[in-house]
Amino acid sequence: MEKILEVNDLELSFHTFAGEVKAIRGVNFDLHKGETLAIVGESGSGKSVTTKAIMRLLPESSSEFKNGQILFNGKDLTKLTDKEMQKIRGKDISMIFQDPMTSLNPTMTIGNQIMEPILKHRKVSKAEARKVVIDLLRLVGMPKPEARIKQYPHQFSGGQRQRIVIAIALACNPQILIADEPTTALDVTIQAQILELMKDLQKKIDTSIIFITHDLGVVANVADRVAVMYGGKIVEIGTVDEIFYNPQHPYTWGLLSSMPSLDTEVEKLYAIPGTPPDLLYPPKGDAFALRSDYAMKIDLEEAPPFFKVSDTHSAATWLLHPDAPKVEPPLAIVERMKKFPGSRYYEGTEGGTY
Amino acid sequence: MAKFITRRVIYMFITFFLIATATFFLMKALPGSPISSASKLSPTQLAIVEAKYGLDQPIPVQYAKYMLNLAQGDLGNSFQFKNASVTDLIIDRLGPSMILGTQGLVLGVTLGILLGMIAALRQNTIWDYGSTFVAIIGISIPSFVFATFLQYWFAVKLELFPVALWKDGWMSSVLPSIALAMGPLATASRFIRTEMVEVLNSDYITLAKSKGANGFEVAFKHAFRNALIPLVTVLGPLAAGLLTGSLVIEQIFAIPGIGEQFVKSIMANDFSIIMGTTLFFSAFLIVVIFLVDVLYGIIDPRIRLSGGKD
């Protein structure tokens, strides 16, 4: 598959009064054409910062690229000037934000807000742009678009506003669409509608999506591949099935165990103990070691490299080192692994390899 | 909108009526009368004069008469200025005050917005600190102190403008306008800076940037209008501040304005002019506040003014 975006060894810091916060500490991933990559992780894991870095939307005064590249069609986005970046934003890469209640300008009609990127990036007249806007609104399922383009954001509901934000993001048929927790601020029924809409749209227009969320249910629903982030690093990356049914990193185990599920009988939901690391003083070894039941001595001393599990799946944990002791994952995870061909617990007929 | 305006106009008349009533009775409650100071008059003469002006009648009758005249647009005649009609006197004096007030407000608010924008867009730089400094000066130094400084430096030392003379046309209005502008300038620049900083950090500005908008578009197309909303709210009180501020400034620069006349009339117990000027100031304020409300709705679509329901 064709790579459309390549993030290599990305390191980014924020300069604060307290000191340098290393928000992203070496992130690597590729985005292929037409796929949906979900980035999951808890608050502060660096998932939003990573995507804002791709869009170069972080404040220039306080953030700094320390290392690495973001290659988009061969261009390194970290090296572009602000002017060059403005030509890419909204045209080639666009973004959907978390809270539709605050992400639209309250004093501008929604028609004008959707029209803005069209007039900016495409060579069309205002009348043509207006037609595009109406088509876009119809595409995202807004009834009576002709009448509604003259209205202001406060005249729309939350779900409708998110549809408008999506219409803005799609205005120039972007190659990459970044969705930063697009359903977090919506109630559950509207969440489902918006997810349905996004899946539907991806089929209609050929775009790659980076989907940020902390909701694993949403991930299972929309993603092709999943990257799990923790403490400013990706700790595990693979296809949806690999992450859900053959997870290797103790953090992924923790995440999956803390997801409520219909087929477990346990009454108390699992919670990962402890708090995320303070990235003002990032830990030396595996950032998750202090919260992990499976930590080894080396986890505290040296950060683990990526170990390949399959061609599409790799995880950064010392547990995958040939010399590491074999550990038993939590019970819920073993249950999951039993369903995955290729896992050592597989109970199917094809037989596990371990 | 039409319904809103009709309703507001009715309210405006009620407000005006209440102000007129309150001022009338408060004034009557003051000791002394325009004539009592003229001790040379014999009791007979005094009675004749009082009868002429209707001051011998009971206060409710005087009130009813005054209000009836007021309804017909007649503000009565002055006691001290040889019986000239109050309306004429106010109109005579209105020009200079209006020129000063408008120039002061426009200059102050425009410069204030400019300073505030610069401060917000160049946050935590020398520009920002400079703008804060100007605002602090503007707020903490009373306009009459500032006026004296202006007179000393630009009129006495540099001889660029007249010290206190209303005869050189526009040149005479420069220093007093600047003195008047300092307050609004400081207020406007602080309001705009605070609001711009907040607006620039809002989600819809990030969205505007993510559409590919450049710095200019972000600041003026998206942020400015939203940052204006709180400033519009204080425009009414600001205009009021200019009116009261101009009383002192007109004294300092010897400007034959309405404020100066007002002060003189109070000294002389000139009932009809006090009433007339107060009513004029009130009417002016009521209209300004009304205009501000309309402006508010134009800037912020969430406050589109309807008569309760759409």
C-alpha cells in the first residue's frame, strides 16, 4: 500500500515555566492511502499533540521540534514555513475537533465558514463555492442546506455542528483527515450517527483518516490499524485484530482489561493503578514500568526497542525479548487471545504457533 | 427587530419621564431659588417676579405645567441669561461639547482597539508591555491632570496649540479631545487585549487555522468581531464618562460647552437650565445605550434582538 504520511523519530518539547516538557519522545508510524489509523491512549499520552504537530497547530513560541521528520508526499512538514503550511492545511490535511460546541465561530454564518477553505484553496467563484457548500452539507446529512447556510452556529444542535465541522474538513477533499476525538463531546446516539457518517464518507471519498480517541469501542468500530500511545511514545502498533486479540504490551493489556465488556462476569471493572508519568522528568526505561505488574529490572533501566510480532504488528516491551521469561497475561486477555490465530493461546483448529 | 425597537422606544420614553420627574422634585428640594440671591428686590418686586415665572404656585402645579411644556418640546426660559429660551441656549453650547465628545470617543476607542490588538497579537513582548503601560497611565491619571500636562507641554512650552481659547477652530479642540480620549483609550485597549488573547486561544480559531487561514485572516476575520463584543457593552458607560468628564475639561480649556454652562447654572440656581441640561444629558445617554444594544445584536448573532420571540 502507498504510504501517504511517514512520521519518523518525532520528538517534540514544550517550554514551560517549570521546564522542558518532552511531550513526544520518538514517535514512528506510517499512514497508508485510504486506511484509518486509530491512535489510542489516556489523557496526556501525546496523541493530540502528535496530530497537532502534523498540522503544525502548536504555538510556535512554546513548542519545539527536537528531532525527526513528518514526511507528507515526500515533504518534511516540520521544515515548512508558515506560509507553505497554510497551503497544506485545510486542503491536503484537515482536522475535525473534539468539541463541536466551541469549534465554530459564533459570529459567522456556517455557509461562510464552510466556504472559507473552498475559496482559499480552490479557484472557484463565490457562486460555485456556494453550490459546493450545499452539496457538502447534503453529503454530511444536513436537511434543507439551502436555508441553513445563512444560519449561525447557535442555531444548530451539537450533532449538527459536528456535521458542519466535518463538512468544513472535507471541503477540499483532503488526502488526510485528522479526527481528534470527534465523538467524545457528543451523547451516545449522536456518537453512533457521527461514526456511521465518517465510515460512510470514507467509502465515498478516498481519504486516509487518523482517528484519535480513548474509547476502544470506537476504535474497534472504525479503525484498520491501531497505535497505542503512552508517555509520549507509541508502545504497540498493529491491525485492529492484532491489538484487540493478540496484544503484547502490558499497557495494552491494561487498556483492554479496563474496557467494559458484555461477556465477562467480573463485577468490578479493572483500572490501571497509578498515574501517567510526568513528562517534565520522563522515566529512563519503559514509561509504563512503574504501573505494570509485569515490569522487569531492565524496564527501569533501558527503554525497550520495538519487537516485531508480525509484519504489521510490533510492540515496545522487553517481554518480547528472546531472553525474557514467559509471563501469563491477565485472564481477560488470555480469553481474547484464544480467538486469535497466531497467538500462543489459540484454541482454533489451525493451531497456535508457540 | 421592529418589535424590539418599538418596545425599546416606549421604555426609553418611560425612562426619560422618570428622570424628568425625579430631577424636578430633587431640584425643588434644594434650598434657595434663582431669585432669592438677588436681595436687592423688595418683597413686592419679588412677588411680581415669582408670579411671572410661576414660582408662587404649589410645586405639583409647577410640575404639571413643566411637564406639559416639556411634552410640547418647550424647556422654558433661563433665569440668568436674560430670558433666553433654554433650548436655544443648549443648542448654542452643544456644538463644542459634541465636537470634543465625538473626537475624544472616536480617537480613544480607535487607538485603544489598535493598542489592544497589537498587545494581544504580540503577547508578552515589548509591544504588549508598552500598551499596558499606556493603559495604566490612562486609567490612573485623572483627565484634568492630564489636561494640565498637555497644556503645559504642547501649549505653553511648544506653543503648538492654544492654551485655553475656543477661537482657533479645530486647533482649539485638539488638546481637550486628547485629554478626553485617555480614559476610553485605556479601557478599550485593556478590554480588547484581554478578549483577543482569550479568543485567539479558542477552539474556533484553531479550526480557522486548520482551514489554512493566515495570521491576518485569523486576527481580523475571525477573532476581531468576537473580541469586540465585551467592548461594545462598555461603550455606553464610556460615552457617559466622556459627558461627565467633559464638565471638568471644558472648565480647564475654557470651552463654551454645555458642561461649563451646566456648572454655572447650578451655581446660580437656574432651575430651567439645570432641568434642560440634565434632560438633554439623559436623553443623550438613553439614545446611546439604545444604539449600543442595537450594535450588540449586529455584532453578535446570538443576541439578535427580537420582541421576545422570533
